[in-house]
Amino acid sequence: MSSRTLIRGGCVLTLGARTPNFEVADVLIQDGRVSEVGPGLRARDADVIDAADTIVMPGFVDVHRHTWQSLFRNLDGAATDDTLTPASRFGPHYLAEDAYAGTLIGLLGAIEAGITTVVDLSDIQMGTDFTEAVLQAHTDAGVRTVFVPASPPWLVQADGQSWLGEAISQATSRGVAAAFGASSPVGVDLVEREWQLAREHGWRIHAHVGSAPEETGKVARLGGLGRLGPDVTLVHCSQLDESDLDAITSTRTEVCLTPSTEMTRGVTPPIQSLLDRGIRPGLGTDRQGMAPGDMFAQMRSVISVQHARMFDLKLAGKASLPQLMNTRDVIRFATIEGARVAGLGDTTGSIEPGKAADLILLRTDRPNIHPINDPIGAVVWGMDTSNVDWVFVGGKPVMREGALQADVSRAVRLANVARARVAQASGLSSGMEGVA
């Protein structure tokens, strides 16, 4: 394709602050960025894509995913009946090439689901060869990524601060955005040392919090010590108390929810508590052991949880309840708010002139969604990955008319080989666990 692409005649949801949505309009892409948005655009020497019967919108932003675990999707509860988590069961048996295969197939799956940005918390970093393998997968997949190296949960690094810095430097040298994967704040002293290092280098910080009851109150303590702030993204936040949430609010710390994963663990995402405080979260898929890898599912999960909670309170006789979350809120959580939470709000998340041309075309003429009565409602409540037609990352089509522009057969072959090797090494030899 040329350096100019004109996407013509689609329903354009810009989700931007300066550019309105359009019932029918065009999007001009030039040199990887959005150049113009509006009806009747003309562009000489541009490649033209007919967007009739599609919704053109920003690509989804997945703020938290453990992509290397994609080799063992949908396995939780079927074959992991021991006391180890899936990561701790399989991770120690990975080689660098297995990390590459898992990351590559996971990122391609994200693209196929209309995700154009993935924040990859890569807690499979067991050496520089693992870092190089994962970063190569990021490059080969073609999606926008933020590489977040972190210590594996089963391994204590000899010099955690040193190797994390080296991993981030590797990413930077390859032109891959990177951030700091911090420890869970159960040990506040460790967090203080790690976060000080990150801030000395200007690295954004991503940390799991609120996944276990023993973490309650730790975030409030970090806030009291002056450690929280807009450069921190806290993931999960499902088992925090009021003091923790107040600390997040007062310091403008960012939050990412992974609603599908939370609910499979019997935990309710604290969406209303966040909304009550004016916190606009991003959304993530986390890992795919018992959770889907697309943002359609995450949007429906978070809006359904909030609605169910409000209806329960109403049935219990509560008055003056908050309004039901609407589809306009939740589609922004999966796009522009997610980009902000990932530290990329100036780069992606909306279709506006000057921003990276990270956008998707969703088919509206499929029986699963037609006729369209409300475009945003259709995306949130009705669509799924089968509606994803085109995906652009930085103006480059990485999915075209429903087909990934990648060597899919190679990625599948590598994933199969890696999965078989790691499964055998960990004592899980069959590929059909749970079928009998």
C-alpha cells in the first residue's frame, strides 16, 4: 500500500475529544497517522478502502495481558488440579523459544480480535535470551505493544533491579515501548526500592494489586508514603478497601480492570467504587486460562457486573442509586481510557488528526448484528471477533478483510511444538485434557 490510505464511507466512531462521531464519513491516513476525518474527503494517489457496511473505530487497547501463557489457553480447571497456578506449573519448563511461540500466537490472536495495543506483562523473564525472544515476537506480530518485564513468580532473581533495567534497555534499543513490572505491594519496603529505581529512569510502573486479601491497606500505605501517582498503573484492585481506593483517587493513580479473570476467581471487579470516585479504568484480558482474549467480552463483563449490582441493590430496597453504566462509558474504557491508563493517551485510543492510525473496521452486515440501531450499542452488546474485518496499526493493515497479514501457519506450528514440549516436561502430555 502507498503512504496514503483513504477509508471511505463508514460509520466513524472517533471517540475523540476534538473530533465528533459521524454516521457516514471518511478517514485519511498518511505516513502512519490520521490526517483528516470527515465526509467527502479526497486524496490523490491514496489507496481507497470501501468502508460501507462497517463501523470504523479506534483499535482496542488491552492494558494487561500475560501473553506468554497463550500456549495453555482455556486450561484452568481442566488439568491443573494440583496446588500450583498454571504459570508456576508450566513456566519453569519454558525455553526462550517457547516464550517466543507463546507470545507470538497470543499477539496474533489479539490482532484478530481487533486489539491494536497490548501491554504485555512478561513475567517469563529468566534471562536475556528470554527478553530477546519475547521482543522478537513483539516485532514479528506487528501490533503496538508495551513490554513490561517482570520476575517470574516461581523465581527469585539474583539482582532484580539490575536485570529489569537491562531488559527495558533491550526493548528501547529495538524501538519497543517498555515499562517497569513491579512486585505486588505485599512487601512495601521492596516496592519502595523498585519504584524508586523506575522513577530514576523515568519508567512507567505497572503492578498487580488487590488480588489477595492480605494486600488490603497496602495501597493506602504507599499513598501515604508518596509512592503513588499518574505514572503508576495498578491492575486488578478487586480486594482493596476504602482507604486504598481513596489513595488511588487522591494521587490520580491509574487503574486497569480484568473483569473476566476476576469473576472466574469469585471476585467482583470494583467498577462502581471506581466510578463513584471519578476513576475511569482501562480494561485487560490478563491471562486466558479461564477468560476470553478479546475486548468485546471484557466490555460486556464490566457493564453487566455494574448493572447486576445496581439491580441487586434496587431489589434490596436501596434508594438514590447510581445510574446504570452506559455503552458510551464502556467503549471508552476499551479504547481511549485504556490508552491513557497505559501511558499512550497522546498516541492512540481515538481517531483524531495527528494520532497514530490504529483503527479497526467492524462488519455491520453480518446476521449476528444486523440491522444496526445504535452503532456503539452494537459494538458493546452484540459484536464479537467475527465482525473484525480490517485492523490497522500505525497505518499498516495487519488484518485485511478478515485475514491476518502474517505467517499464521508458522505461528501455529511453533505454538504446537512449544506446547507439546512444555506440556511433556511438566507432566501434562495429552492435548485433549478434559474431553473424556
